Amino acid sequence: MESKRQQKVARQIQKDLGDIFQRDAQHLVNGAFVTVTGVRMTPDLGIARAYLSFLPEKKKELLFEGIQENTRFIRQKLGERVRHQLRIVPELQFYLDDTAEYAAKMDALFANLVIPPAEDNKEDETE
């Protein structure tokens, strides 16, 4: 379980990373919409694990590779934003967040599911 400090730092980093992707790192995402869906911090606040989702999803692997190659640039921009709040700028680890894909797949499965109507149990009630 994360401490309150970890949660606060994670929320701040999530907000700042989202802002970085919108303003400073547009050249990395080529006009795609990047969402930082969550950030998890290690107990020593040395590593931040950021979960990203992309729209459109067609070229997300290519965009994700570009972001991983430019982690140093993103960390530098993050450092400029959090230098007064944190002693150490955490190392960034990026992960693809596929929960939206998973939810869409599950919705499709449930939509195709055929459930027969319940049988009348009047015989059981009379006995």
C-alpha cells in the first residue's frame, strides 16, 4: 500500500507528465493524444512508473517506443517543473495501459452473449 506521500507525489507527477506531453513533447507523439492514466511511486520516491494510453490506437507501439527513447528529455522537463518540490527527480519507467482495450473487448463479448429467458417455476411453487 502506498503512503500518502507516495500518492501525493504520484498525482503531481501524473499532472506534470500530462502537461509535458501536451506542451513540450508534442514532437514525440506526432499529434496523437497521450493520456497518463496513472503513476505509481516506489517507497523511496526514486522511480515513477507511468502508465500511458494513446488515441488513435493504430500506431501506439511506434509512439510508445519514441517516448521510451526520449525518456531522458521527458525527465529533464519534469525536473524543471518539480525541482522545488522534490529533492530527487525520479527515474521514469513507462508502461502501456491497455485497460481501455480490455474493457472494449469485454463489452464486445458481453454484447454477443445470448442468455435464454428464465423458465417459469410455477410447478415448484405449487408443491
